[in-house]
Amino acid sequence: MKLSQDQVNSIYVRVTVSPGQEIVLLDVGGRKDIPETESNRNIYRIASDYSVVWQVDAPPSPHGRDSFVSLEYTDGVLRADRFFGREYLVDKDSGVAQEIGWHK
């Protein structure tokens, strides 16, 4: 599977994690045309040709539509935050996200 052109156009954050691969955050805020389950899984690891290596595997949000809004890669640690404030560590190799806190 590859990202669609619409998805490529909505890339908000790019993090290079290895030669030829990036982890990207798509800006899906306010997009009602995207199903909630897809909207809430808006982080992907992709190859240089936009082939999807993985899509984030995060616990469902208790808030319904609650997409990721930030993505940071510092000292080998990938962190992501959702709109309603939940914070996650994301395994850069598998895409599995573990909730680690909350802020607002």
C-alpha cells in the first residue's frame, strides 16, 4: 500500500529514521471526509516511494475523533501527542504506541 496523493499533500511533519525511510504525521484536523479510525491513526512509516511500512497502532481514544497533532524524534525516542492531550511513545520499528501521560 502507498500513501495516496491526498495523503502525501497532507504531510505535516517528516522525521527521517533511516536512509530512505521517514515517519510522517498527516494533518487531518477538521477533515470529516476521513473515517474516524483512519483519522486517529494518522502517523505512518514510509519508504521513499511513499510505500507504507506501518501505520501507527495506538489504543482507541475515549474522545472519538482524536488525531495525532505532534510528532517529535529526539535522541532515538519517538513521541506523539493527540488533540485531547494524551501523550505516547511510538516504537519506530513496529508503530506500536504506548500511552505515557496527558497534558493540556
